[in-house]
Amino acid sequence: MSIGQLRKQVAVQAETQTPDGAGGYALGWATLAVVWADMTPASGNEAFTAGHLEGHVTHQVKMRWRGDLAITTDMRLLYDNRAFNIHAVINQGEANQWAVLLVEEGGAL
């Protein structure tokens, strides 16, 4: 894949807890990074064969690998006011060059 194919800007977000002043906290989302990515719609019935994916995968997102950003399935992507839950993060070829994320649209905004 060439860098020129990364045409979508996506925000990688993590859930945060903000104190509410009454001893509890409110949940929110903080943007950790904004990156260029390629988003490809996938089959709604596609499943990760190793058993680590739950639910339906709606998109495959490919971006450059970032050693300073450990993307996990507790995070989400935000693109064009659409939230995507991350179901799997794959280090393509274990080469630390490309990250492939299997995501499902429909996360909370």
C-alpha cells in the first residue's frame, strides 16, 4: 500500500473519566491522535477466525504503524461524525509498518 491511498483522517480516541464533583465521574472520549487511513467497507458477516472478534465487522481500516500509540479494542475511531468500535488490531506481517483495524460502526458519540 502506498501512502497516497491514506485519504481519510480518523481520530483515535480513548474513553476518559472526568470527576463530576460529587465523588463520581462522567465518561467521555479524548482524542489521542489524528491519523491518515484507508477505510474499506467489509462484509457484515465477516468474522475474525481466531475467535477474538465479536459482532459484525463493517470496515477495515489501514494506517501506518505507530510505536508511540498502542491502539487497543477499548478505543474507538471517529470519522466524519461516525464512531467505530475497534474489534481487532493487527500488526500486518508483524513488520511494524501497517496497522489493520477491524471495526464496527455504531459506537456512542
